[in-house]
Amino acid sequence: MRKLILLLLFSFALFTLVWSFTRNSAAAGMLTPQDHAEIQQLYSQYYLTIDAGDSEAWANTFTADGVFNGTRGHGALVEFIRRGGTDRPLRHLHSNLKLVPTAAGADGHVYVVQIDITAKPISVATYSRYDDKLVKTVEGWRFKSRQRSSDTTIAPGGGRSAQQTAPPR
């Protein structure tokens, strides 16, 4: 009888610990390996569709009310890409993706280099940083918002910018 009581107490304590961890993790947000893989595919889909000039597929990487640099909603996002034309000589390369779980989904941060494939030799056209809000929908992971900013840590021509000449602290 004593062993049974100890076993029940141990089981209850273990259950309480697991339940508490699961509840706290869900409240703070938690990404599974599957989430990471799906989000990486979302980023790849985003850049492949924009490079192809496929405005509808690009807009579908966002939620219906998604925002890109102030442009909000599916229709406005489609038109944003259409205005840019479909004959694009640029290809996007993204790297250093960092995902931070949040209660609403995830925050994403990524560097992007645009390569001008018509230049000989091929050259870097722009370099940027994106700060993103991602949410999991019934269609899968989508961008809730994306904010693009120029990366000012590199000066044109590959040198360091004036703000980067001092040694890091």
C-alpha cells in the first residue's frame, strides 16, 4: 500500500510538472522543428515568387490583412508587385534567419542580398534587413507584417560605413 501511495504521489508530481511546463511554453510561444521548417519554406516561397514577378503567389505569403512596409491587405500587396513589373533582373538571397517565438506566433529577422543577374560580372544590387511578424494560420505560416530596412552596416563598394569604423564595444 505504501508503494502504491508513493507511486501515485510521484505520478501526480510528474504530471503537474509536465502540465506546468507545457502551459507556460504555450503561453510564451514555442516553435517546433516542423514550425522552423515550414517558416523557412515560407521565406523561400516569398523570395522565389517575388523574383518571378508572381504577384498573387507573393501576396499569398501574407495574411489577408498582412502589411509590407505600410502596404496593407491582399489586393494592395498584389498591386504593389504588379507596379514593379514582372521582368526582374534581380534575385534575392536570404541568410541568417533568426526566429523568436512569441505568444502570437514568431518574430523573424533576416538579411537579404539582391543580386543583379544582368551585370557582368554579377553584382550586389542592394542589401537589406527584414523584421517580421509571423502567424500560423489554417493555410500554414504567413507573414503578418514585414518591415524592410536598408542595411547601413556596409558602405557601397563593400567597405565599412562611417558608423562602423569604431571597434565594437
